[in-house]
Amino acid sequence: MEATDEHETSQTHRCGRQCASRCGARCGSSVEMRCIDNWFSSIFHDIGTFVYRHRRKVLFFSICCNLVLLSGLFFLEVDDDLEYLFTPMGSPGLADKAAVESRYMSGDEGVEFIPDRILSSYLNHGETILLPKNGSNVLAPEVIMEVLEIHKELTTFAFEVTINGSAQNLTYGDICMRWLGRCVVNEFLELIRQQLQAGSDTIHLTYPSVSLPTGQEIYVAQQLLGIEVEGGMVQFLNAKNNPSPPKLPITGAEGVYLSYLMTTGTPEMTQVALEWERTAEQLLIDIQSRAKHVDVYYAFSYSLTREINEASQRVIPRFVATFSMLALFAVLSLVTSDWVVSRPVLGIMGVLSAGFAITSAIGLLAFCQVPFNEIVAMMPFLVIGVGVDDMFIMVAAWRQISLYVPVEERMGRTYSEAAVSITITNLTDIIAFLVGSTTPIPAVRMFCIYAGVAMFFAYFYQITFFGAVMAMTGEREEQNRHCLTFQVVKTKTESPNSVYKIFCAGGVPRDSKQRLHHRQAYFKHPLTTFFRDYYGPFVGRWPVKVVAMFLLVILSIGSIYGCMNIQEGLRLHNLAPDQSPPWLFYSVRDRYLTSFSAPVSVVFNEELAYWDLDVQSQLENATRHFEASHYSYGSFYTTSWIRAYAWYLSMSDRLHQGTLLKEEFLWILRNEFLEDDRFRHFSLDIVFANDTNGAISGIETSRLVMPTQGAENAIMEKEFMQDFRTRALETGLNVTVFTPFFLVFDSYVGIISYTLQTVSIALLSMFVVAIVMIPHPLCAVSVTLCAISIDAAVLGYMTMWGVTLDIVSVVNILLCIGFSVDFSAHVTYAFVSSSKKDPTQRAMEALRNLGAPIALSAMSSVIAIAPLSTASVYIFRTFFKTLFLVMVVGALHGLLFLPVVLSLLGRFIPASKPEDKVRTGSVLRSNGMKTFSEVEEKEVLDSLITCL
């Protein structure tokens, strides 16, 4: 009996090889454009049979690879430096910052300093915004009194720290930023306190600054929010360039902005400052609960970084939900009423294969010291969806082959059909991410590196791990074993009773006589029947075609409208979880503080002869050129040491004999002017040059500081920065303009052009891959045009869904390219491969074969990202919105628009000749049910039965 079985098996395998050679022999009669496709199919056929013959070794090898790479997680580093992650490499801001910081103090040196000269965004600090609860005037006596009490609590509470081994109790006054021995922040509150103590019922302040009897100007424009002035703000803006611009009485304000800056200088003092921040945060939480008149919003130097790191951890439960939902979806998709051909374990292993790809990619890159960041946390949701799609391709191709074909040959044919499809689509994804990895923005570059490597591993484990499990599943099916108990069972026709038939029976008879009555020993998915018998004929009707074309026009108009109204810029609050303290604080700050932008340092880099009247005139002209900007507060508020020095020399009657000589000019400047307490702050703006003996020989570089206003959104912030940089070039001097916010604004510059350039390169690369590996050039052209249409629709409609064009959405747009290929390539390839003459019939045949895979692909991908739809972080919600649009728009193109367009234009596309149809795979990624033609299936079965 065993000898007979062995002889039968050997005969069956021999017949399988004969069938394969009969199919392969037709390659020579095919058109030349199909030879590459056939060559790849032949290679993957051999890989499939190799995996079957060595299935246990391949399984063990793939698991060992994952375990080795998994150990790299112990070396994983998280990069939370926001300035580095979101500032384009090589941007002018980075170069300007390095140049300015090399010559001027940045504010964290631990010495006396002034806030408007700060060059770093990451000094230890605390910020709070206080808004009246009832929306009233914050300057109302009861409200401003509570503001003063909150400020007093923050500056006087004691906190315990250990310095040099001894415990000490300190207050904010011990570590605050100082100038001339006193804290320099929130000075306007002291002015208000003095007025209240003097018995004033009304607070008297002027916009944009208040003049003190000492001549000092205290700016309130950046600390009072939503200011209302007599005569309206237009009156000030129209007269801001006058020699003495008006100071308008402030009649009301909607809130107060308070900052608490600290200078450290040493690691020990940095820890002291951090301890003050932590204690102040707990105090503010308590104040929030007991404040009667104001709402309290706050942020500290570590707040945003902490929330970003916690957001990356909060997404883990959502990934677990995604993994579980996809596992359930895979199991349900692979379970039928037949307990032998049901493959629930195979579905779980397919999801696990995608999980292997994620852990291997993170582990490998951790070994390579590529840091992880919040945006990279989106990668697992992408990869697990793609990995499950690849699994469905393999299973769909496997399902379409008769159970009577030997397992080794089934593996070969499955690989030749499905692996080519997986190769094409994964290759286009990897190329898209490879292009994205060239971006100058580190956060995007890291994501593309992680996603590209994970895509490679998804492909690798699909061929190895999942292929080996599939081979073992085929072995189980060949032995007619139950999919859960793995016990040999009888077929449904041989079932002893109805209970056994429902819960145990399955498979096909293995007796040679009964095989003749089971020629159709393969199983169709229910969705295949739906697209074949119902949906395909429905789309083929002329009224449906007219409606479909009308919908395509409407979709295109909406896409164009959205693309023309793209909003740019990533706001800081979008990096933090919704309703978290940083999210609340930065949301309120963006609403109010954009009217007063950061002070800009205008740096003259050359060593100029400042004592020369011509040079002074040139510097004055350059200063006025900057002050003429729409975003400047005007000449009166520019902090210019050269103007102040000229006034000092004039008032001290030093110029009665004409121009000062160089030596006298420098001596008075260094020893008199900068020693005067009124002008001592200008010592932060002048860098003296020294000769070889250490004596002052000139001025190496100097700067002036200009307060700015009016940049109320991302577009205006970009224009504000570009305006100042353009004016710097127009001065004719070597001038650098810098503020720490320019590092953020640099990410807005060129975001549209960069996005279009990156997408164009990726689409071109995709076209090259398609035209090489897909056996018809018209197919490659159609795929590319359809991908462009899908990407344009996603870009347009994401704008109308509230998604701005920023670093996060650029990442998501790169994802669109790979996914858009999936939906377009399948139907186009099937259409041009059809031998039917009528274009409508060819479109219906394409839908019959590929409608189900496209539908299942969209559903599995939506399931993968569904848990992110309710995420509290903007980044993850944007990821969901973009990919959801890709799935919906892509499915519409693949299942409706493209079949209709092809049926209308099909007369210009030659039909494939029957003799040219070869056993090659379609370019199908997701759930790719690539079916053999019924003629070919019958041919295989006839050959097998003849051999038997």
C-alpha cells in the first residue's frame, strides 16, 4: 500500500512538472515584452519549490533572524530634540545660529543677561498664560490682583535641592535671569503693583511700551494679550516709523503672559532649575483648582518633550488593538465551511510575519544607532497593514490552485503568481521611502529609513517565514487533516452524520476513482462571486458609466480646489496630546502671541570702521531698511548701540571738534559708555577685536535688536523670515538676521516644492519599475496616471479635512505613492491581458478576477489604521486621515473609475491574444486573488487525471 502511494505521489509530481513545462514552453511564443515577467515567474517558481523542500529549515532560519535582530531593541535610542528633528539640515537658520552663537552669549552661561538677546529655545524656563474666566478685562482690579498673587507664589515658594552634598532651600529669586543684580522678567507687574498700592482704581499702561522715569522702556505688547487701545491699533501701525511714534493708552486686555527665565551655566545649576520647574508645575496644578478669576495655562522647558515621549508610549495599546483586529480579520477571511481548506492558523502567522518585520527593522536600526522618534511610531501601523496585504496575495494565489496539484508544485505556482506581485509593489514602496530618506528634515528622514527597512523585512519574512508555514499548511491539506485539531478527517461526502459534516469534515477525496467526480477541487471566495455575477455586469451598463464619469469629474474638481487652498505649517501644540498642559498652553499662545513676534538680532559680521561717519551712515541706512519692513515695530523701538552711542557722545559734548579718532572712539565706548548702567546692556551686542598684545584694536562684530509684530500664521511667519533675510542681502553689508524661531520657520520654506519634487521622483521611479516588470507599456503608463490622480485627490481632500501641509503630512503623502500603485496596477494589468474583444467585457473580467482582492485590501488597511482615528495626538490622527483617504479614493479608482475609463478607451488598447496568455502573476499586492484561467485549470486537471 505504501509503495502504491509513493508511486502515485511520484507520478503526480511528475505530472505537475510536465504541466509546468507545458506552461513555460509557451514563453517563446509570447510577445517579447512579457519575457521579463516570465523570467521572474520562473525564478520565483524555483524559490517556492525550494521553500517547500526545506520548509522546516527555512522556518527555523527566519525565526532565528528575528530573534537576533530583536536583541537590538536593548540599544534603541529615542531622539527628542525637537529643534534637530524638525529643522531642515543645511537650512540658513542652522548656519546663522552657529555663526551667531560662536560670537555672542546665548543666555545659558550663568551670567547676567537680558531676555531679548536669547539665542536658544531650550533655556530652563517656565511660561504661564492667565485668562479671565468670564472673558472680562484682565486689568480689572479683582482679576489683576489674582494675577499678582499667582506671580508672587511662583517667585517666592521655597524648594529643597542638594548642592555640593548639602541640602539648601532656594526660591526663584536665587536662580532667575538677572541684569544689574535684579530679576529682569515680568517687570510690568511691579509697575501695576505700584499703581494699585498708590490707590489707583484704573491701571494706566500704554502700547506698545511704558516709559519709566529713568528713561527705560518696558514693553507690554508681548505680555498683555488681546490688547485694546484708544483709537485702535491701526493708529499706531500708521505712525510707527515716526521719530516719536504715539503711545496709545491701553483700555483693556484679554490675558497676561508671564515667563520665568533662569540662567544656569553648570550641570548642577541646570538640575536646580529643573527642580524649580517641577515644583512650579505642581504649584500651578494646585492654583488651577483654586483660582477664582483666571484660567491657568502653563509649559516648562521639558513639557513638550515629555508629552511627545509619553505619546509614543500611549500608542502601544492601539498597536495591540490593531494587531488583534487584523489577526481576527485574517482568521475570518481564511475560514470556510470546509475544515481542511480553512486556514485560521495561517492567517495568524501572516499577521505575526508582519510583526517580525517591525521588530527586525527596529532592532537592526537600533544596532546601527539610528534614533527613534515620535513620527517613527506610525511605522508599525503601516507595515502591519502592508504585511497582511502581502499575506492575502499568497493565500489568494494558493486558494486558486487545485488541491490535487502536488504541494511542491502548488508552492512553485503560488510563488510564481504572487511573489512577483509582492516584489513589484514592495519594491515601489521601498523606492518611495528611499527617495524620502534623502529629505533634509531629520524627522522625515528617520521615518523613511525605518519604513523602508521594515518594508524589506516584510517582503523577506513573507517569502521565508510565511512561505514555510504555507508549505506546512499544504502538507496538512494534502493529508486531509483538520485545520484546528490536525487530525485526519473524512470529506463531506464521506461524513457518517450531519454533526461530523458540520464540525469536522472537509477536503477532497484522495481515492483515484473519486477524483474524477471532483474536478473543481479549488475554492472561490464569496467576494469573487459577487464581483463576477453582480458588480461587474452592473458597472458595464452605460448609465452607470455616465454616473461614474460625472463622479470622477466632481472628485477632480474637489481635488483641485483643495490643492489650491493648502495650509502650511506645523504648530507646536500639534506635537503634544490633545488637552495636555503643553497642548492647551501652545494653543492659547498661538492665538494671542503671534501679534508680537520674537526680537530679531541683526548682526553685522564684518569688522567695520564704526568711528567713520560714512560707515555710520551706511549702518543707519541698513537699520532703516529693516525698520521699513511691515513686521518691524519702527525705529523708536529698535535697540541700536550705535544710535545710543551717538546720542551719548552728542550729549557729553564729545563731538564739538568733529569726528572722533579710532582710539578715542573705542576708549570712550569701552570705558565710559558700556560702564554706564543705562547702556551696560549694549555690552551684549559688541564683540571687540584684540591685537596680539590683548589690547582692543577694533570691533569684530556687533548687532542691533529689533522687536517685530504681525506674523499671525505660518504663511506670514515664513514671509516675515524671508523678508528680513532679503533685506539683509539688500544692505550691501555682510549681515545675518536670526531669532530662534527662524529654525521653526525654515521648515515652512519650500515645503510645497519639496513635496512635489519628492513625489515626482518617487512616481518616476515607480514608472521605471512598472515598465520593466509589467508586461505591457500601456499598463505602466495607466498605473502612473492613476497613481497621480489618487495622490492629487488625497492631497486636496486632506486639506478640506483639516490637515495642513507640514512635516507629518509630507510623510503620509510619500505613503500614498506605494498604496496608489496597488489599486491601479491590478485592474490595468488584467484589462490589457484579457483576450476578449469587447472593452466592456474585458473590464468586467478584470473586476471578476481582481475586485475581491482590492476590496479586501482596502478593508484590511482601514482595520490596521482604525485605532488611530481616536488617538489624542495630531500626528497619529493625520496618519489615519491620509491613509483612510488613500484607501477610499484608491478603491474608487480601482473598482469604478478605472474600469469605466478602460472600457471607454479600450478600443485603442489591443486585446491580448489567447496564445500569448502565459502563467505569470498580475501586479497585485493586497489580498491579491490572482486566478488561473479556467482553460488553464482544466488543462492542469486533465493532465493530472491522465497521469493517474
